[in-house]
Amino acid sequence: MSILIITEHDNQSLKPVTLSLVTAAQQIGGDIDLLVAGENAQPAAEAAASIAGVRKVIHADNAAYAHQLAENVSKLVVELAEGYTHILAPGTTTGKNLAPRVAALLGVNQLSDIIAVEAADTFKRPIYAGNAIATVKSADAVKVITVRGTAFDAAEASGGSATVEACDSVHQHADVSFVGEELAKSDRPELTAASVVISGGRGMGNGENFDMLNKVADKLGAAVGASRAAVDAGFVPNDMQVGQTGKMVAPELYIAVGISGAIQHLAGMKDSKIIVAINKDEEAPIFQVADYGLVADLFEAVPELESRL
Amino acid sequence: MKVLVAVKRVIDYNVKVRVKSDRSDVDLANVKMALNPFCEIAVEEAVRLKEAGTAEEVVVVSIGSKSCQEQLRTALALGADRAIQVDAQDQLDSLSVARILQKVAEEESADLILLGKQAIDSDNNQTGQMLAALMDRPQATFASEVVVEGDALKVTREIDGGLQTLSLKLPAIVTTDLRLNEPRYASLPNIMKAKRKPLDVKTPDELGAQLAGGVELLSVEPPAERQAGIKVGSVEELVDKLRNEAKVVA
Ligand SMILES: Cc1cc2nc3c(=O)[nH]c(=O)nc-3n(C[C@H](O)[C@H](O)[C@H](O)COP(=O)(O)OP(=O)(O)OC[C@H]3O[C@@H](n4cnc5c(N)ncnc54)[C@H](O)[C@@H]3O)c2cc1C
Ligand SMILES: Nc1ncnc2c1ncn2[C@@H]1O[C@H](COP(=O)(O)O)[C@@H](O)[C@H]1O
């Protein structure tokens, strides 16, 4: 068997999720190659080559791949696909955007967001907002899979010495172009990689009040997340949404503040190791999944929490 | 321009699904069904384009058993002009759905094809991307804003790091995210009117679509239940538990 992993990176460094994909690939078994498609992505390719257990890094460098547009990268992957039994991409917005195009061009179905490898052709994946776990078996010649990063431990980022092979193929779809992006800047850890996450919901009342959470986050080295209601109300940007249709997190500690605990929110955080809920309504469903529940007004509890940490 | 919207019948988002006791699948007997929320957003966007005079016609399509006609009528009540049911089993695999949608899109010469980013039953998040690949057309997934500029679209997408804007030449495929718009409620007169709007039934064979398959559902199990936790009486007690019992805080 041999596995191609489509890496996620910003041309400079690899996203941590790549390391979880390597672990998933090791569980499938076989040779593991990584694709780094980008522009001036030499540093990312070097980082990929030093991951333990990687055989080869394919580095395609061209302006066409600068923003990893799905139209372009999918064709590159299809061109490289020959000989691979599995193609893995992260279950991030980049991976979800790209991998189904690869699958369709190869004429196969995709297995989305797997959380466990049962066998080389059999995987587990959550459905219905995580209220059921399906075991699915693929008979397709090549298995195109997206992987939920939080379900797999990170592989060693160093110790490997894979060869880096340049790939000159250029695929540029004429009818799509990148206009711009607004990326959130933060000194805090990334939500999906943080070991502590503190999230606020509609109960926060407004965006300024999230400063209370930021202060706690700074003391705990935590990332700050939010419910959909808080994002829709404009308190915080969309990239902070945790849940079925936002980000999936599974930190050591998740603190939900002013969040009721709708199934769509629980889908994104109920695999956290320890869950704390602070809510003034003792009937709030979030308490059914919380290890430690505190029935309190958040405007008193959160500042006190900060001062006691 | 002509807009095609793909809509799926799914479990109502308020219902917590249960696994059948024989673990063969989830239990959908007597469960409330609805239009997938992301598809509702897609229909709303199409109808707004029509109201703005940008779109001439909005066609909705659903692939599934006869029961999905209920959701097609809902879409018609929200303002779509015409509906197509492609008769097939429910929960058809995504590649088959994408191949059928491709045939419909070609037959209709659709300029813009709108889909939800995700069906909340399968949680697949892949059909729109597959369709775009099969048609070799540009895609903008997870759209939170769509602006028509002549024969092109400017689309803002919600990505993990923030927002990204792409420009796409039509025909193009767009999948909707939650913040694209807030769907309206269908009024009673519009629900009545929807009953008289055309609804065609076709088969994959008639459309010349080849079905895929390849993935087999072996079993379905409930997720690991979390142990019920405790309520703490104060912030002080909470911090003590986190430090000394759970040991997740230094
Ligand atoms: C298709 C679809 C997808 C969705 N995807 C997601 C998703 O990915 N993520 C997500 O989060 N949601 C998602 N939702 C929305 C979800 O159904 C809920 O509406 C949402 O999670 C509610 O957010 P909330 O808990 O912040 O707000 P609410 O349900 O309004 O709860 C607010 C809570 O704050 C508490 N509170 C208020 N004031 C205080 C105070 N002073 N002190 C303490 N507590 C206080 C209240 O008691 C209440 O429990 C989705 C919905 C749909 C239809
Ligand atoms: N059976 C179907 N009929 C019509 N549209 C569908 C069907 N299945 C999926 N779709 C469309 O594809 C979107 C994404 O679905 P999925 O890829 O399954 O998460 C949905 O929101 C619909 O717009």
C-alpha cells in the first residue's frame, strides 16, 4: 500500500494537522508520501521532509498553487495519484474544499472526516452531528479520505529524512482567481490544536465582553472559541465557531461560558477530555456533558475565575 | 441567468437521532423531516437573485424517493419557479448525486448552481465540490457573500483562518454557509401557490447518469456517552477541582 497526504501549510510552515494525518496513514500502513503544493513553499517542504516516517515529499511550486485553489491542486493530485492506494487530506476548510474534487475526478466516492482506522479499507466516521458513528467500508481502488485531526495523535515532527522531489506540473483553471483574504491574527494557539479552549455563547451579550474570556485564555494558554449564536450576532468572527458546521475541537480542557449546549455545538466539543460549563440556567443541556458545572452569572464567575488562576 | 438549486430532505435539525437497536443504521421512522438548513439558505439566495432581477428562473432539484417532493414544495413556496425530483433511493452516495446533478445542470443550461455546504445527516460536505469537478467549473464553497458582476461572481468564503474572496466566471458552483442570508418563512398564500407550480419527475436512466456506489455501511453505533459530571458550588471549588482532581490546570 502507499499513501499520499495532501499537506496543509501557509508556504512557510506546515499546519499541525499534517502530523495527525501522518499518524492516520501509519495506522493504515504502507509507504507515506507528502504533497506540498504552494508558491515559495520551500520551508514547508523541508518541514514535511523531516517528519518521522515519511518516504518522499513531492514539492510543486508555482503561482497557480499559492492559495491552494481546489480547481488547480485537485488536477495536480489526480496527475500524481497513479500507484497510490489512499489519498488523505485534512478535514479542514482547505481539505474539504479540495479532496471531493480529487475523488470525483478519479471516479470514486470520498470518506469524509474519519475518526478511526479499522482496516485499510474500513473506517469510522461521525454522522448526524456526532449522534451516531458509522463504520464504512470502501471497495474503491483508491480511497480518498479526509481526516479529523483531533482524532489522531500528532506524529513526530522531526527525525525523518525524506527526499524532496520537485514537480513542475502546472494546472491553472482559467475561470477562477484569488481576490483577497482577511485572516484573523492572534497570538493565542490555534483552536483545533490548543490544549485548553474557552468559548463564549450568546450569554456573553456582546463582543467587548469576550475580553473577559481573553484574559482567562492568556492565563491558561488557551484558544478562544464561540457558539454559532455568538458569531451570528457579530460578537466575534466566523473562524471562532465551534460545532457541527464550525471547528471540531478536542482539548484537555474545554470551558463553555454562556452556551446552552445545542446538539450542533456539542458535536464540535464533546470529545474534549474535561468539560466545564458556566451557565446561569441550571437546566441548560450543556450541564449534561460537563464534568464540572457551575450555575452562576458569568459576569461574576469569569472575572473571579481569572483572578484565581 | 438561470439558477439551479440542489436541495436535500433530511432529519429536522432539532431532532436528536437514535441508532437502531440492531445497529444497522439510525432510526428515521416517525422522525420529523425537513429541508436541509444549508439548502434552505441556497434557495433563499437564489430567490433573492430573482427578486433583484439578476436571475430569470430558479429551478430546484432533489434526488430521492417520492417523499422529497415535500421539500421541493417547500422550496417552491419559498419562491422557486419549478422543481425536479430525480427518483432514486434516499441516501444515495455523493458521487452518484453529483453525476445526476451534472446531467440536470447540463439539460437546464444552468449558469449558477447552488448547494448547501453540508447535509446535516451525512455531514459529508462534498457534493458541490464533486459536481464542480465533474463539470470542470470553478467553485466557491462555504459562501457567506455572493455578488454577481456581469458574467462573474465575487464570493466571500468562510475558511478556518478567516475569510477568503474569489472571483469565478459563470457557470459556477457555490455552496452556502450559515451566514450567507437568513431564509424567509413561506407565507400561506405562497404555500398554496406552490401546489400549482410544475414538479417534474425523472429517473437517473432518463438523464443518462451512471451511478457510482463503492462505499458500504457496515454498522452504526451510538457515540461514547460521557459520564455525568458534578455541579460545583463556587469558582473556588471549580479551580480546586481543575487543579487537584482533573489536573488540567497548573
Ligand atoms: C444547520 C445548523 C448548523 C449549526 N451549527 C452550529 C455550530 O457549528 N456551532 C454552534 O455552536 N451552533 C450551531 N448551530 C446553532 C445551534 O443550534 C444553537 O442555536 C447555538 O449553538 C446556540 O448558541 P448559544 O448556546 O450561544 O445560545 P443560546 O442557546 O441562546 O444559549 C445562551 C446561554 O447563555 C446562558 N446565559 C445567558 N446569560 C448568562 C449569564 N449572564 N451568565 C451565565 N449564563 C448566561 C443562557 O442560560 C443560555 O443557556 C447550528 C444550527 C443549525 C440549524
Ligand atoms: N440527494 C440529494 N438531492 C439533492 N441535493 C443533494 C442531495 N444530496 C446532497 N445534495 C446537495 O449537496 C449538499 C451537500 O451535501 P453533502 O455533500 O452530502 O454534505 C446539500 O446541501 C445539497 O445541496
